[in-house]
Amino acid sequence: PPPPLQMFLFARRKPPSRGSSGAPTPQASPVPSRGSGRSNLARAASSPHLRHPPSFGSLETLAFDQDLTPVPKSVTVRVLLLLVAGFHVFLTAGVVFGWTSLAQVLAKRGVGCDGDNCSGQAGIFAFIFTLGTIGNYTSNLPFGLLLDTRGPQACCVLAALVQLTGALAMYAHAAGGESLVPAYIGFFLLGFGGPGVQKATFHMAHLFPSASGSLIAASTALFDGGSVIFALFYSLTDAGSLDLETCWLGYAGAVLLVLASGAVLWPSAPFEPPPDTDVDAVFGNPDDDTATALSKRSLKRQLRSPPYLYLVLFASVHVCRLNFAVATFQEQVGSLG
């Protein structure tokens, strides 16, 4: 998850101080009133009652959303929600990174070839995969903003709709002939929708706070595990059990289940964290420029900060390396004889 949310998941809330009479000492409201200046925003940012990650109203100010959903008391319900969340992430989040298996299926069907001339096929396949990865990486920001402003239910439903449209476009390409446009659009949408579905599950770590680290690690593993879906496509089509069109229809049906279950089971606001969360202890001094303290600063300052720029450079280099390895896998294996 993005750093502010990841830090929030492990925060501990500080109990309110009490006066000599034993009554809680009044605290400043964490929501600044309309027209309040920077001093009110600073007091809001340092409030010990901040219980939700900040959402960005503009490049200069922060807006705080206090809406939270109580965690279900039933262990069975919480386990069910976690299983559904795992189902969502596995089916959607990292599916485009199984491209190598899907490319083999498309190659056998002569996609990207002009009769017997397949010299341009590698370039076409590389372009399709590039579209998918661009969609996967660029959708994080808009879906993150949607998650902050509309909650996990809306985020999941919209992302699943995007994913479903992508699956149907890929079916149209498989069933419709030689045009590559549906494949370009479809694979881009498959990449674009996945992160939104995964982001809508991040708050599930609050269901079992003592295991929140393990739950986030499991989400990452399921992201990578989703690449096996296209390997299943390859196995089924290679064995003659199903054709590619049927595989895409089956996948579209699975994404439709993701959409329906997200609309019914996901809350409109994130689950609340444990009652002893002290966000101040995790976010740090707002006058600092450390990575944790920057979560309280304006979006503009965060985007210009050295920690953020370092993370962008680090991720760019390694993502480029990953995508190059996946996109050229067939050529690298073929060169080995």
C-alpha cells in the first residue's frame, strides 16, 4: 500500500488525557472549520483523535475523513471477508503479469502475423504488454483518490467494471477477427482495473490487527499469484479442453462475481483501526522532513520531498527491469536454443 496508508495500518492510538476529576480533557476537533487558516490545519493534523488516513483536497491543504465502519464482532464474518478479499486480489490485481503464457496462446492463433509472415509479432506483443503494465501502474493514483473520497465499496465496484470491460474486449478480439484494437484496449483495461480492486481490500488488515503485517504480505503474494490465470488459459487451450473465447467468458464471469461481492459485502467506509491507535507516534513531528512526518504535509510538499523522489527513482528502475524481463522472456528463452 502507499506509505501513508501502510503506516496508518500499524499506528497505535493514544488515549485521551484526563483531568484531575477523571473526566477526559477536551481536544481540538480534527476537522478544520470552513475558512480556517493554517493554524487550524496544523492543530487538526496533530490531533490524537485522527483515526483515518488523510485525503488530499488540493496541493496545499489536507482534508480529513472521520467516517469509519465498526469491525464485525463475529470471527466467522471477518474470516469470510478476508477470503473474499483474497479472491478479489488473486483474480484481478496482477493478472497482466501472466502475459508470457497468454502470448503463447495468441502466437499459436497467429495473432500479429500477416499470413505466414510473423516478423512483426514480437513488436505487437511487446506493445500489448506495455499497455497493460502502463494501466496497472498509472491507475494507482486515481483509485487511491477514489478510495479516500468514496470508500472501498465504490473503489471496488468501479475497478471491477473496468476489469470486466477489459475481459469482454479481449473476448471480442478472440472471437472477432484480425483487428488488434480490442486487444490493445482490453489488455490496458485489465491492467488498469486490478490495482483498484486490491486497494479496496487494504483496510481488511484492521479485521485482525495482530496479524495485519501477515495480511498485507498475503495480499502481495496473491497479486503475484494472479499471473497463473493466463497459465491456466494456456493449459486449457493447449489440451483442447476449451477455446480462448470460452476462457475469456469464464474470466469475465469471475470478475462479475468480484463486482457483485464487492458491491454487497464491502463497506462504504473503511473498517476502523484498533481503539488504541496513536497516529502521532507513527506520523512523527509535522515540522520534520522524514518520510513518516511528511504524511502530514501538503501533497505539493510531499511530491517535492527527497524521500518521495528517491522512491520514484527506485521504483522506476526496478519496474523497468521487471517489465523488460517479462516482455522479452520468449526471445531470451529462444536464444538459448
